[in-house]
Amino acid sequence: MTERIQKILSARGVASRRKAEEIITAGRVTVNGRVAILGDTADPDADRILIDGKPLPSAPGPVYIMLHKPRGYVTTLSDEKGRRTVAQLVSDCGQRVYPVGRLDYDSEGLLLLTNDGEFANAMMHPKHRVEKTYAVWVGGYREEATQLLKQPIVLDGYKIHPPKVRLIHVDGDKALYHVTIGEGRNRQVRRMCQHAGMEVLRLKRIREGTLELGDLPLGKWRYLTEDEIAGL
């Protein structure tokens, strides 16, 4: 099957698609002996594609990883501002993997990474509504805030589905909630809490679909088991 060459390079773990475009523009890629240019397509199974005169790496097998993301990391492979990225935390997995969805800079918890594009798209597609549960520590708690938090408010012109909200602990004007949502609007849980008059002090994703973060240490990752993959 023919594909754009930068996509082939990215799929084989050579570089990100943007970096692959730079490699092609620099004239470092040839297809069947001819120097490739941006926009060219090729069939990695039928054409001879070389980078700096060397064959493409073999196609990697599918990899599925769960990371316990700390705060202070961006959910990207590289960052133009020089911030730390989740890619640095999983660099020892031996494959080029991509985040499945987002977990913002100030949030922590369960983050999936994979090199399986179909799996990632299925997990992120809105029609599947994969539920995610967050432990949310808030300030500004008051009794009526819980009911406000349960309301299906409008975000970005879209009325969200009613979230599942469970009050776990109260200590004065501070509280801990478990909030489950089936969508992934930008900073959705934080904005829901703001609408309820509360400030998020800490936000941690503890479940995604059938997966539980469990006791995976902060900043560490592990492979998903076959049963976990099948469950998703």
C-alpha cells in the first residue's frame, strides 16, 4: 500500500512526521535509487527506501504502555518551549510511541501510549465514550457544590453528558471527589469545578476504560497485559 514517505518514516520509528519532512527536504531519502521530495509516496513493502544509504528499520510490533504521568510534563513527543515531555519518561521502551489523548501539564495519573494508530483512534473517538475517572482535590467546597458539579454544563458550545460524581472526603472548605466523564473537552474537569465555584488543587486520572492506575509508581511505566488490551 502506497503512503506518503514522511508517514512511512514515522511509522517505522525513524522520526516524528515533522522531522521526517525535514529529512526528506534535506535529500537524505531515496526511493528505488531516486532522491525523494515532499509529497512523494511509496510502498514500504515493494519499494527500496533508504535513509542516508541505509534501509528502513523493520516495522515494529504493536506496543501498549501505561504511564503514571507526573505533574510538570507535557503530553507531547517534543515541546517548542523546552518543557519536559512524557516521551522522555518512556524513552527506554525501545519503540517510538505516542500519547493516547491528553493529560494537561498540571495534571497527573494514568496515560496510555502506543504505536498502534487504530487502537489510539478507537480509544479517542467520541462515539466510543471511553470513561475516565479522576481523583479531584478542590478548595472552596460547600454543600451545594456537589449538585452543581453534577450538572451537564455547556463547554465550547457543546452540552456535556452528565458526569458521575462521588464525594469521598471533606475537610473544612477542601474536599476530594471522584469524577467520571466520557468526553475529553479541553481541561474539562477543571472547568466543571470552576463552574461549581471550586478551585482544583490537584487532579489525578485513576481509571480509563477498564484500566486502573493501581500502585504504579509516579513517573514509571509498564506494558499492558493481553487481558487488559482485550478488555479495552
